[in-house]
Amino acid sequence: MANSDCIVIQGSNMAECHPVAYQWVTEAKLRGARVIHVDPRFTRTSAVADRHIPIRAGSDVILLGALINHVLTTETYFRDYVQAYTNATMLVSDDFQDTEDLGGVFSGYDPETGQYDLTSWAYKSRAAGEEKVGEPGPEEHGAEQAAVAEGQAYGSGGPPLDHALIERDPTMTDPRCVLQVLRRHYARYTPALVTEVCGIGREDFDYLARSIVENSGRERTTMFAYAVGWTQHSLGAQFIRTSAILQLLMGNVGRPGGGIMALRGHASIQGASDIPTLFNLLPGYLPMPVAGKHESLGQYLEAVSSKRQKGFWTKADTYMVSLLKAWWGDAAQPDNDFCYDYLPRLNGNHNTYQSVMDMIAGTVKGYFLLGQNPAVGSAHGRMQRFGMANLDWLVVRDINLIESATWWKDGPEIASGEMETDKIATEVFFLPAANHAEKDGTFTQTQRMLQWHFKAVEPPGDARSDLWFYYVLGQKIRERLAGSTDPVDRPLLDLTWDYPQDEHGEPDADAILREVNGTYLTGEKAGQALPGFVELKADGSTASGCWIYSGVYAGEVNRSKNKVPDAEQSWVAPDWGWAWPMNRRILYNRASADPQGRPWSERKAYVWWDEEQGTWVGHDVPDFPVTTDPAYRPADTATGPDALAGDDPFIMQADGKGWLFAPKGMIDGPMPTHYEPQESPVDNALYPQQRNPSRLVYPRKDNLTAPSAGDPGVDVYPYVATTYRLTEHHTAGAMSRWLPYLSELQPEFFCEVSPELAAERGLENGGWATLISPRSAIEARVLVTERMTPLVVGGRTVHQIGMPYHWGVGGTGAVVQGDSANDLLGVTLDPNVSIQESKVSSVDIQPGRRPHGADLLRLVQDYQSRSGITVMTGNDRLEDAEERGEAR
């Protein structure tokens, strides 16, 4: 990032929410980089950027799509890069129809299920008689989308293709080639549409477009940085995809100062994805097996990755078998599929919100909460609390008695009379936890970098680390099961579950990291740490707890502890921490050189082909088979890494190319298209289809949706609300609202409104306001500020209200309390990743404090009644084109 020439921060308030990482933006700016902040609010990031561009929350695809259209129509994209390194030249099936052809949906849509049959999105195969590349193959049509909707995820190699024999047009002029399909798709995304839909003026758009074009290409690179401002939408994954398309067009992927920086948050959010707390992934982004589909290891591996495609994801069998060996050791043998049957199977989409609904339904009986405070920090706080009230047991581990541990005695529903403490049957266990300074281990951050943190002090009293908790819990369960002959107990009894402990009983985190790295199990190197994932085998001779982390303990050295000062090493800083995979600091860095292996420019030289040595060299670990000549062209029969041509830099992709068009993988469209959020006072200016037709909806009486433009009652909730974080408080507040000096800096929950909205609603700066949604009503102090910019959208003024979400009601010992912004939110999810839409919703705002008790419920119900909403409001997947056409 420090080497960027232009940085666009969109979907993030980076200076405030990621202040440590922001130092690299500052360094880039000191070197001459231009910094642009696109955000609904003027924030601390805006204040230090070269320009702030206000945008209507949820309209990002229009802005990014217009930038794509701009670089294509002006021919200012990086043609040589695009032609060589992306799938721009590949031909798409003749059966594919775009949203432009079908009124806002792609070909293959089933309105009954809300799912796509992806067959028509396939590439054309260049081998007569073979299946189209990208088809579901032997599975029934639509099975792929259905599987993902049920919770199945792709691995880190992305969706598999049957083979890589694809029809291409090197001139990129064929009407069915990806580049021309892309041109047609974004032709209507114009600067005028940006003004109409996003509220962004032409001058700001031209400045942004000019900045990106002038700072991309051979000599310069632009970077995008985003966070939950992009992800937390019902179209969030497609926001990021649109940025990826633009960055590929501009040649900004795999090069220093380029790429898309996913700001992963404090502590180890990245690590929690790598070695996951996610229900549908195994360590290293291996998909979780699915019941009824992946009953054997062979079935699983065939579904995960075709051995007939290109790249390193064909080696998924080595990653998986080594994981099974790490978990079950000697019990995992070839004749029992390496204990593959011990793995649980997915039988549905068990995302966190579905789990809460299952608690209410009585099918989830127990709940562990570690490092989370859903009573405050998750969307639809009321639903969260009702879910926990229907459990048999709840275990909360935290450093303070947070609201998720005390809702049963002092939560909002106790005050409203909806819950009575003595009638709640949930048995709540609170176990004190050690904080980050009280334990050893690694954090993995945005740069995929593992960094070791050393214990500073012993935890107080009975507080223990999460590592200790899980280890001891496992020991006690195994003790209870000792001697059992029931096969259902074998997965627990056969686990490799023996780690060194210190005098306090704390497991040795260093030893566990070594196990994660992996070891040789047989041969002359038996017992030695693996040097990297390329050494993993599928025959049971290696073990590794997470293949992407293999190498962090190479040479029996914990390389996450590396802390060589920058003045004593190269500018890439390979000896500060350790980045997965293989300590590689930029992924796909083969793209930093041209097809002949020469740097695109000396200024941006990173890795290159050394003809004399016959190897790739450079400033970083080359992300490419190091002896593959740029001129190498594989035979049609080649597979795996051997099938990568010398100019196929995207080595984990099934075809070796960066995808401008996704023939598989994105289940709500092969190209991003604009839809309005679940709740929006603005009509979709492009199509009769108002919302993402594949979004996950939950029509329930406790999850009502506000009317949108074109629906009766839309004026009852006329304003757009968005949530955000502050520097002074940390997420749901457990680490900050209990601290007097941080609480003093931000003592009360507040909402930000523009002077114009304050005048319209009679709001006073420092006074109180009540905000009402179809789910709840909360109160907040009013901050009247010009940082909130009213936007003219479609000829009318749209007001946006900003709210931090750190406060909660309840929690023993908190210095400050306040209503939770997340109580206002409903549950509608992105279909690709099941994340909630919490960055845009519809509310009303009125001066004064909210009522309490039964009066609060009556206020919410009065709004529901006046708006005329039902459980199906906003939840029809496919809009009636004729009705919406009349409304527009």
C-alpha cells in the first residue's frame, strides 16, 4: 500500500477503524500518492484524504460500473495486461442472456427458488463434444447454486472447471468474448446515472476516473481498500467483485501498490477465516463436506477440484489428507479414507442468523459465545436475545460481564415486559477470559501476515485463554468418553490431543503453531517441520493443520516471531512476521511482469524471469512455478501446475486467468449488476427488478421489512440509516465501555444528521431523538453536522443518518450504556456469504426520547400498521415488471 500512486478507500473509514494500518496510506501520500475517500459520511479518513466523495449507501455498483464503462469506452484500460492475464479473450456460451435482455435477471433464474441454473454462464469449450467449461457437469441444473444457498462454500481455489480447453478470441472483438459481454453489460452505467442514483456530481466522478486512469498502467498502480462498508450488504460480495473487475482492467492486481485491500479488522479476523470459525469451511479454505453428496473422500475431492483443470488447486487432495493426518494421526489411514468419515457434514445453511432462528424454533439447544456480543453487536438484537432466551444453556467467555451474559435480567425485553427473568429457562455460564496481552500466540492480519504476540502479564484470577479453554474442554470430554465402544465417539477419542503445557496448565502455542505448519511423518525427514505446502502429499506421509500456513515453521524456526527492523532488510520486508503462503507478500505477483517475463516498468519491477538462471527472481517469493519459462505452452492433456502456461499468473484459478466474467462461483450473477438494498426509498433506475433476486430472505413476523420505493407506505420510514465504528470504542463495547478513559471520550450513543434534516424534523444538537424501524425503536443523542451530506437522487433529496453501534443496554459494570443501533436492523443476507445487510436500512427519526415498556411496543406497532407492512413486504424475490413499471 505504501507503494501506491492512488488509493481509493471505499466501504471503509480506514483512518478511524484501522488506524495502525493507515500509517501505510500516510506513507504513500508522503511519497506523492493521491487518496480519495468515497463514503456516505465525512469522517476522519475524509479529513486526511485529498478528496471526499459522498455517496448514497448501497449504490456502489453504479459508481464502480460507471468507472468500468469509462475505461472501456475511452480505451484507457491496460490492454496488454487484460489480453494476456484475464479471461477477456474467452468466449461465453451462446445461451447466456444478460440482465439487459431479461429486465434485471440473468439467464437461468428460477423465481420459485430464487436460484440460478448456471449452465448458460459457461465458457464455450473448444473441444467438440465435451461439456461446456463451467457447467455443473453430472449434477442436476441449479444444484451448484442450491448447494451454496444451503451453506456450501468454494475453497481457496475458487469454483472448479471441468477442464481449461476454452474457445478464445485474441482480438477481443467477437461479440461473445468476455470483454464485449462486459462492454454491453455496463454500457448504461454512465456519469449521468451516477449522479441520478448515487448522488455524486459529474466533477467528482471525473476526478475519480481521472485519478484511477492516470495512476494505472505500466508505470503506476492504484489500490482500493474496503471493509464492512462493502461487505455488509445483500449485494456485498458483488460490490467487491466490481472493484476486482476494474482493478483487473487497469492492471492493478499482482503488482506493488495495486490490488484490493480487504481490511480485516483488529486482532485476528483474517486468522479466524484462515483456520476458521466459519461453519462451511475447513482450515485453509477447504470446503466443508455436504451430507448426501460427499460421502467418501473421493467424492469430496472430485467435487472440490477437477484434476483436469489448471493450477495448484488440483493439489487439494494433498491439503485435505494432510489436514486429516494432523487431526487424527495414526488413526487416519488409506484404508479408512484417512478418517474422512469423522468430519461433520453440512445439511443446510447454518449461518449465524439461521442459528438464531433455530434457537427460537427450539432446534438449537446450546450456544458458545467467545469474543462476540450478539445482544449488541449483531443485526436484529431483539431476535438475538429472544434466541438466547430459548436455549437450554449458554456459555459466555469474555473479559467483562457483557450484555450477552446479562440480557436475562437487564436487557431491553425485560424493561418492555416481553421477557420475565424467572420464566427464562436458559442456564447461563460466564467464564472469565484472558485478553490479548495475557496470552501467547499469533495474530493474522490484513496482509495475511502471522505476527507473534508475547504474553505481557498473567491473566487475573480464574481468567484463562481460549486455547486453554478448548484444550481442557477437549480433555474433559475425552475423559468422559474413555472406554466407549460407540463408533460415534471415535472422532473425539482418536484426535491428536496432547500438547506441552506450562506451570499454569497453559498449552504451548508455539508447539501448536508447529503442528499447524506440519511435519513429515515418514522417511528420513520424519518428525521434521515441513518447509512449505508444496511438500504436502496425499498418501498420508505428511500432516499439516492448515496448508496455507505451511512454512511458518520452516527449518524449525517460528518465523512469525521475525522482527528485523526495516532499515536492516529490503523494502518488501520479508523478515517482519510471515505471510501466507510461503512468506509471499503479494499474491499472483507473476502479473507484475509482462507476458515475456520482463517488468512492466522498472519503477514497478517486482518479480521477473532470469533467462540465464532459467528461473523467476525478484524482490518477493515468486507466486508461480519458479522454473516455468514465460514462453512455455502446455499440451492439451496437461493438468494441474503443469497446465499453467508461462503467462497464466493466477495460479489458483481453474484457467490461470483473472476473471472479469465469472462462469461459476458468484451465485447471483456472472457480472455485478445494480440492485437496490432490501430497504430503499429509491427506485432501481436500471431495471424493474428492485432488489437482488437471489438474496436470502426470512419472511417472519419478528423480521418485518420497511416498504421501498414503489410500495405503499414507503414514506413512513423515509430516511436511510447506516452504521459504523469509532476509534474510541471497540466493536460491541466489551473492551471499551468498561474503561473510564475511553468511555469519557465517547460517553453516549448518538446519531449524526445534517442541518437540513435537523430542520426538517425539529432536531436539536445535543438533544434526544427517537429512531424507528419495523423491528424496534431506540433513542440517541443528536449530533447535527455538515459531515452528513443530503444527496439529490432521482430528483428528490435523500437524507442519511449515521449511527455507531458500540452501545448496549445491560452488562454488569459497564461505565456507559445506551441503546444499540443494531436493534433497528432486520435480517436479509448476501446469498454468496450469508452476511447481513447492516450498512443501509430505512428508518424514521423524531425529536425526543423513546417511550418505555408497553408504550415502546405500541410505537413500533403503530408504525408497522401505518406502513401496511406484512411478512411478505419486500420479500418477493422476483419483482412484477408490469407493477414496478407503473410505479416508476
